[in-house]
Amino acid sequence: MSLKEAQEAVKTISYETHKTQIFTSSFFISLLTEQIGQVAHKYIHEGRHAKDIETDIADTIVAALNYLNWLEKDATEAFQKSIEKLLVDAHLHIYCTWLIL
């Protein structure tokens, strides 16, 4: 499943399930915080091989896709920008390390 397909699937499921509810940005930030907290708790207590930790991490991705849908932003474009930023940061890190040497 592509990121675009995942975003559309989340949109379809979430809109159908929650069509009568009103959400705010604070709701999504709280939801993301809760999801990340669950992953952190499981990792701290059970380690990297914790039972179903990958599902908890995927729940965080679903929450982020919900937030992007609410913001009416394209997940694929956002992901591409994030990867580009990561590449710039990696190159900067390599360059700075070289300067120190």
C-alpha cells in the first residue's frame, strides 16, 4: 500500500466512523502524544522486541495520517519534504564532522 492509498484508507474509515464529531488541532496533538507515549511505555518496559510494538508504531502513523487529512495536506508531499530535510541534515552532519577533523 502506498502512502497515498494509506491516507485515503484512513480518511474513508475515519470520516465514516467519526462523521458527527468535531475535532481540533489540539485533539490530534493529544492523540499523537498518547500514541507515542504508548510506544515509549512498551519499549521502556519490554524493550525493542515488545509484543506488537510495530502495531503501536503503526497506530502513530495512522494518527498522523488522520491529522494530515484534517489539515487537508497530502501525506506523500509531506513525507517527501521530510526525507529531503533528513538528507540535508545528514549532509550537514557529515560536513560539520569533516570540519572538526
